[in-house]
Amino acid sequence: MRVFLGALRHLRPAETFWRPCLIPFCRQYLVGTEENEIANAIKNRSIAAPGPYSELCEALISDQVGKAPALLVPSCTAALEMAAILLNLQPGDEVIMPSFTFSTTATSVVLRGARPVFVDVDPSTFNLDPEAVARAIGPSTRAIFVVHYAGVPADMESLLLIAREHGIKLVEDAAQAYGSFYNGQPAGSHGHLSCFSFHGTKNISSGEGGALVINDRDLLERAEIIREKGTDRAKFLTGQTAFYTWQDIGSSMVVNEMTAAFLSVQLRAAAHITERRLEQWRRYKAALAEPAAQGHFSLPDPPRNCKHNAHCFFVVLPSREIRADLMQHLRAFGINAVSHYVPLHSSPAGQRFGRQVGPMPNTQRAADCLLRLPLWHDLGSDQEVVIEAILDWCSKEGSRNAYAQIGQ
Ligand SMILES: Cc1ncc(COP(=O)(O)O)c(C=O)c1O
């Protein structure tokens, strides 16, 4: 392994923040037949939605999540926005969600005039802490938006119990969790509605893309109307009505056939892609177990009842400063390891549109100390370079600590 790192050091001695990295954080995986399928969509002169490719994608997604109807949409953000409309969220309503999440978990709610209520996450999975959720429930609570961080499902048993007890809806923001399972059931099959992302950073990707899964079948007809510009065009296309007309609020949330053609290839390869990512995830975990035991960082430890999809592998450093040091060390070797999120409760828009309930120590720790390592389908021997660079940093960190102790 030393050979890998030595070669890389020679090639790129002083990588900086703005120069392209030799080993990026993620990379689009191509099965190889995407171009053929796109060419086929064009040849058929059928590129608007809906068409055979979007129908195929929806069938594949539905199969993955336990046969619930799935609507292909342009992004997970679009799916979340549709979910917020379907729940009839209004000004004065509140939705509980983690502060440690992507902006659009919250913007979807704010667009309806409702208020996101931010709570802390569990210290080990960085998923919603059910006790924090229970403490935040109030008379205005209408829903819980649950995120499955890093593709590891949240504690759905406890969260569903809370939702049922209080008669509120549960939406899964499963942006990162396509192909994951909780208690043997697919992620996305538990909530009233579930939202997936097929963005370029996700395991299964069409660059941009998403899906809304409708487990509460009563919401299906309205979901189709919202997606089709507020009209009942879906009914018209299946011969259930002689013409279509404006029925409700809505938007243009359909996906063109070229994107769907690309995605259909990816979805068919989903099991293979997940397995390859899991191999890398396990390799990181095994190779970094020793420095973790020595206290350099901690590693992810998904609960036993969760089968995750290896969306991401991360290390959690003891402090923000130490994380910055490791990040800089990796960049010197052209390795792009990245952090996220700025907690929503402390973001400018989060403070303007939302409110925080309870302290946020685990959210803050994730934001300050978590570092995600490169992981993609054909990372190959580059993974050894990443591992070697981390071990190299640990050995230097060890000597720094030793010096610090002598100096004391
Ligand atoms: C938790 C979460 N929710 C929502 C999104 C938005 O997904 P999209 O880019 O498909 O809109 C992301 C994207 O990374 C995400 O991680």
C-alpha cells in the first residue's frame, strides 16, 4: 500500500482547495448501455412524458419498495414539495425534522407557509432521535419528515409509533436510501409518502431525478394531478376521462423520456451497484478499525436491524480542527473527502422560517466532526490510496500527540 501513496505524493505534492482532485468524492457510474436506451427513446420519437421508459422506471421503483405506486419526478426536492402539498400543509402548521439534513427537507414545508421544527439526531446514526421528536410534538404538529442519513434507515418503529399516537403523517426523505432495508422492509415503504433522489451524488443516478412513493393509496389520484400541472391528464391518458382539465394546484413534475431511459438502466443494475459499494464500505471499516480503536476517530456502526445501501462511509473526528487537519492532509494527495451539513437550525433561512426544539449536541458534532470519504462503484485501487493516506495521517497525528504530551 505504501507504493500507492508514494506514487501519488510524487505526482501531486501540494493539492489545494480549488484544484481538481485526483480522487474525487463521488463519480457517476455508467452501466454502459445508457446511450443505447437514450438513442432508442429518440428513435421512437417519444421523448416527452409519460412514455415507456418512465413507466419502466416506476415499475422498477415500485418493485423495490414493496409494490407501492411510484411516480417519477425531476428530483427528491420535487417529491418533497409534492408530499407537502398532499399533506395540505398550511400557515400555522409545523413539521418536525432533523436539523442535520439537506435544505430541501425544510424548503418543501416552508413553500406551503408551514414551519419546520428542528430537533437533534441520534449520536450514532445521525438520524432523527425519537425522544427529541416526542418532546417537540405540539398542537400544531402535522407531520414528521424522517431522513435516512447515509442510507441507514432511521428508527422507524419508534417514529411510526409517535406518528400513530398523535394522528400525524410520516414522510420518509429517503433521498440517500434507495436499496436499504429496515427490519427486512425496504426504506421508503414505511411512511405515508416517501421521497427518493437519483441525483448525481446518489448510488443510482440520472444526474437529476427522483421519485415519490405513495404508500397511502388515498393520496395517489391527487398526486398524479399535482404532478401533471394540476390537471387530470393521467386519467385522460388511461382512457378514464374524455378530456382533461384543471383540477387542483400543481406543477410540472414529470420527467422526459431521455432521462428516464438513462435511469432505467441504472435501476436495473441497482442490486449490483449496491453490492459493489457495500464491498468498499466494508473494506474501509476493516482497514480503519485499528486507528479507530486507538481513538483517532469513530466509524459508522449501523444498527443490526438495518441493511444499508453503502451510500456513504464517514469517519467522525474528535474536533472541527482535527477534521480540518485530516481534510487538508488528504487534499495534499489529491483526495477529496468532504463534510456537510451546516445545521438547518443555525442557517440564515432556518432561523427565519423554522424553530429549534431542544439542544443540538449531536447535530453540531456531525456538522463539525464528520468527514465523508470517496466512495463510488469503481473506486478500485484508489481506495487503497485513501486508506493509506489516512493511516499516514494517523501515524503523524500519533507523533504530534506524543510531542504534545512531552511538552505538558
Ligand atoms: C436528505 C436529502 N434530502 C433531499 C435531497 C434533495 O435531493 P435532489 O437533489 O434529488 O432534489 C438530498 C440531496 O442530496 C438529500 O440528501
